[in-house]
Amino acid sequence: MSVSVVILNWNGKEYLEKFLPPLIESVKDMPNVELVVADNDSSDDSVGFIAKNFSEKVKIINLDKNWGFAGGYNRALKQLNSEYFVLLNSDVEVSKDWLKILYAYMQANPSVSACQPKILSFQRRNYFDYAGAAGGFIDKYGYPFCRGRIFGDIEEDKGQYDDIRDVFWASGACMMIRSEAYWSVGALDETFFAHMEEIDLCWRLKSRGHRVVCNPKSVVYHIGG
């Protein structure tokens, strides 16, 4: 496979019920894409639900306990051999061509190692989402912020950040990354059980000369929280 879209799940059956169908629909004519749910030892029948309803369309990786975001992804991605990984939160609704746009961009720009789409709020669809918005940065004091979100202030999306540009970090809510780059910089640091691990990963990418980009032509909607 060229692309593995991997959802790390922990007791997220309600999100899988809602968001797996549009995800499957969005990649139905992309034969080089596999959909994977890596399950962090859920107790809510997430695995049974997928096996019953999407066994031919979604691969399941069962993990033996809740390893958190970083540990869960590292263990799941070691079992995959694609050129690209997409880290996708279970509470993200994708748009029709979200992955086609990101894939075409990465193919055309070999200097870019990771990218994210524009991430809007699922609840307020004309506003940016807290976790990534239109690409992340970090200030000299170490505080992360985004185009479209500074601290708790969320901007309305009026097209003000629709340019494709390099950023400091891409959101783990929806990040496409070259698998070679992911492993070459040491993968996700598992001391970050959850939160900030993608910023740390992108910091290591940037410090080694890799480019991280936001491509807002691709759009997804994140519930968050």
C-alpha cells in the first residue's frame, strides 16, 4: 500500500459508527489506500462492531492494553509497510477529497515530510478547530499556537489562511507523514502518553531539515475535547 490511514481507538465505538462510513466512501476509488483501526484494548465492543460491519474494508490491529496515543501508534505503525501514514483521530469527519488532495501534494513535493489539512470545528463548521486549525507554530517561550487559534481564542474561517505554507507542527488529529521520516527521527516519544507528542515529533523533523506543511485545500472537521 502507498497510504495507511490509521485511527487509534479507545472506547470510541460511537465515533466509529458515525465517521467510518464517510471515511470509507472518501477512499473508495483509491486502490493504494488501506484503512486501519488500531485498538488500545477497548471495552466497548469497538472491535466487534468493525468486524461485523466493515471487515472487508477496515483492517484491525488489536493492542494488548491502552498504550496511549504515542505508544499505541508506534506499535500499530510497526506492523504496516506503506510509504505514507495518516494519523487520524476517531472523532474526525473527513470531506470528499481530503486524502486525494494531501496525497497528490505529498507526491508532488518530495521535500515535505509531513502535512495536515485545514481542521475545522465539527460543532461550528465555519470556525477553526482548537487542535491544529490551519497549522501549528511555537513561540519563544514554548507555547504552541495555530493559524486560527491562539490560546483559547478561535477564529472564524473566512479564507484568511487558505494558502499552503510551511508550519512548525502539524496536528496529530489528522497528519500525513512519510513513513521513512517517521522512523528516521525516532517516531512518537512515548513519554508523551497523550497531548503534545505531535509537536515534539515535528520539532525533531524540523531540526533535521524536514518540511512540515499545512495544505488547507484539504478539509476535515474535528469534534475534539
